[in-house]
Amino acid sequence: MAQESSVWHYITDHPKVAGVLAFLAFAATFSPKASTVAAWSCTVAAWVPAVMVVAGLPPVKSRKRPAIPIIIAAIFLGFGSFRYASWLTAANEEKKPAANEAGKSSAVVPAPIPVPAPGPKDGGPINEGERTESSIPKMPSMARTPRQLKLLFKDSALLTNERRERIAVEMERYYKYLVKLGFDAPREVPPIGVNKRVNSSEFWSPGSIYDQSVFIGDNRLGDPQAIRSAYGGYAFRVLLGVGHPEQNDELQRMEASLIFWVYFEYSFSGTNGPFVGDGIYRWLRALWKIRQTCGSQFVDAAMVYTQKLVNEPRPSMEFDPWFVMRFGRGARVAENQGEKMRIVNAALKAENLVH
């Protein structure tokens, strides 16, 4: 009994025991910091004084062959240390993905952008093949920088604070994208409401911005593309000067605004979308064919210059020659020494837009 008591006191009072416990504690603190090497090093360092404690026990020291119990104890302690270190580093590995995920961004970002329907960027042109919808970088929360758009919302129970914030963020993104391309996109937006299932708009002319409305489908309030589309439809109507019936080219401006609206939704996301049918879809197919050969930067710039030339007086004519005249001049402004005009003319001829 006396021998057992002396052994117990020897273990509890031995200064090396404090070293064992300290190193084990250090190993645990290193583990959440993703330092596998540190966790293992501290655990091995704890194993060494533990073996020394065993070697110093009176029953061991008094044996004729003290090496045998020391080796046995070292094996058991080594196995225990190995399991302990494995547990620490395994727990650490499980936490790594979450830590990395959290480290990507602390900003509030919109949901991933879906492929747009005919009808979608981070504030700059997309070169062909560089990105897809899912690779668009997430934008920082607009709450961190002053917003440029002035938004009004209609009284609807579906327009919760969260949805209003999402609408504001997405419309701000699209506005900044258009401005960066060179458009003088409108900052004031008509009152935004909710429509049954589809996006739409209303406007009266002459009238103020309060005589207009922009509606987002009730089933698409969480769809970033639908939100951008709601702003884009209004913005290009303003940029093309639609809403003045006294103009002799009002119908041409309306059709042109639809081409701009749909093209830049797809240009935003770099996605070629099913442009099937006649009418404006012939133009969209031609624009995308030029884009695939000459690059998005060229076509985007040509379209910007086309919009700048809309108000130049021209004789009244059908839409295709009306738009060909303006787009052709815009393309010549964007290209260098006529290098791309052959491709432009070939794409327009393929869709019977020029003869």
C-alpha cells in the first residue's frame, strides 16, 4: 500500500506530467487553426516526457531489466498519442471546407444567375468563351457603396423588404454594367410593382416617370434575370426615345429597343440564347454570329454607337434598312480600318437583312 501511495505521488507530483498535459493542450489549440504539423509535433513532444515519467517510476527503476516496461509503456503511450493526434487533425480536416467557404466573401451576394429566357455581368464586357452564367463573379453588397438608381415600389404584400433589397441590388448591377459599356442609362425608374406571372410595363406619353410602371412577374421575384430584364426593358425604351408618337420613326425605335433589350440581357451573361423565328430574332442571330467571330467587345461597342446615332434625321423607311444604316455606322466607329466590316456584312446578308 505504501508502495502504491509513493507511485501515485511520484506521478502526480512529477514536473514532467505538467509538460505532458501542456503539450496535449497545445496540440488541441493548434488543431482548429489548420496546422496539422503543429498538432502532430506537440503530440509527439508530449509523448517524450510521458515515456520519461514511466522510466522514472520506482518499480521500473528497481527492475533488473527496466528497458522492457519502458518499451512497452512507450508503445502504449505512442499508440494513444497517435490516436489523439489523428482525432485532432481529422476534426480539423472536417472543418476546412466550411472555413474556406466562409472565407470567400462576407458580403451579401445575390443568388446565382440563371440562363435568361429570350426576352443576363459584373460591370464590364465579356469576351467570347471567357465566362458562363455560373462563372459570373458575385457582386459586393450594394449597401456598401452609394446607389445610383432611384427606385420606387408600389404597395404590394409580395414586395417584402428582402425582395425590395434583391431588386435594388440586381437593378443596380445591370445599371452599372450598361453605364460601363457607354450607355447613358436612366437613373430614375418608374414605380415597380408585381404582375401576374410575367414581366410587363406601362407608359403614357406625354407624361412623367410617375405615369409609367415596371412590373415583375409574381413567380419571378427571386429571379435575378427577370429583375434585370424589368430594368432593361425600361432603360432601352428611354435610350431609344420610344414614347413620342409624333416621331415618324416611332415604330422603328420601338423594334430597335427590343433588339437592344434582348441582346444585352444575353451579353450580360455571355450566353447565346435560342433566337428562333423572324422579326427581331433575325437581328439577334446576326449580332451573335458577328460576336462569335469578332468578339463581344466589338459588338457591344457597335451597339452603343448605334444607340448614339438613333436621333440623326433620316428619311422614313422600313425597319431593316433603318437599323442597318445605324448599326453599320456604329460598327464602323467600333472597328479599325474596315477589318471587321466584311464579317458584319456577311452576317447581315445571311439573315437577308441587306441585299
